[in-house]
Amino acid sequence: MFKNALIMAAGRGNRMRPLTDVTPKALAPLKGSTLIEQTIDKLHKEGISTHVTVGYLGNIIAETLIRKNIVSSIINTDGYDNGWWIFNTLISKINEPILVMTCDNVTDLDLDFMQSEYSRLNAPACMLVGVEPIIGVEGDLIEHKDNLVTNISRNNSGKTYASGIQVINPVSCNMLIKNSENFSLIWSQLIEKNQLYVTNIYKRSWFSIDTLDQLVKRNEE
């Protein structure tokens, strides 16, 4: 079972303005909680230590989570891209799979499935959790052969959507590829090394909240 999880919460959240002009996307209200806290609560129930990256309005996120004492660490990535933390923080020393999620995931976590897929695929440096494309949710499409990723972009013929959930072994990444701040560059290098895999289609409930309309609809459900 996963011991550690990391939630990426450093983004600007431009598509959720004007809310995100004053409130970080991670703290957007969701059914009596917030986007990030509903995920942290699920991880806590499974006994998983949670780490959070912050950037834009990161002081607000940090103060909230520290006050509530619900995370193991907060990593300031302000001024850096989304994958910087893999190579440049203490997380880089962890030699075991870490569950990595974006803060806008609204997901019914099936940790047994993810762990089983990670083992079945021989514990790669990085494993993406793939879902079926959802109308109105934009993102990367994955091309693969027997779960080995051959291409990932927003303009390909893949029928598997990248959910924003990954399983990453930081030590393996540091050993295999060059220090890169951006996940697109990280994935490209891992594809060349045959170390980027994708799960079979994730069957549990999954959604990513990118806009104010999506947030309002989700709160009304």
C-alpha cells in the first residue's frame, strides 16, 4: 500500500477566475469542504502521509493546512514548473511509489486497483492512471501498446485520457532521466526509456474541476 501521496496545488487556476483572484484553486469550496481537503481526507482514512506543493497564493493554502494539521509537509514550488519537486526536494530521496494527484481531482480512490496495476506493470518509474475521456473535460490523450506509453499529447489518436493521477518513484526518475521541471519533458524522457506506463481504464468515479461552471454544478449535485 502507498505510504506517501503528493497533491500538486501550485497552479494559478485561470479558468476559475474571478474566484481564484483571491482564493487559491485548491481551497475552492466543495460540498462543505474544499477541493484539496476532500482528497486529503480520503488519503488520511487510508493512513497515507500527504505532501502538498504550493505556489500561487501558497501562503493561504499553507496557513490553512498547517492550522488544521492535516499534511506531513508543504513544499514551496513558486517560480518553478509542475515537476520540479521530483528532482530538487527531499521527495527526490524516496525510493518507493508515491501517489501523485492534482488538487482539482474529484475521485473515488481505488487504491487497491492502482497498487495492483503498479505491481502488474513491474513497478515502473512512472505510471499514469488512465480514464475514459469525459465530454467537457480537457486534457492529454495517451497512446500506448500493452500499457507502455508511446505518446501523450492533446492532439493524438489515443482513447485513454490522463486523469491527473500518477504513481511515481522519485529515486527511479532521478536515476533514469535528466533533471526537468515540466511533466511533458519528464514523460518524453521516460517514454524513450520505456518507463512510462498507463493503467487499464480506471472504473471508479472520476472528474476534474477546471472551471467555475463545473464547480457550481458539482456543488449542486
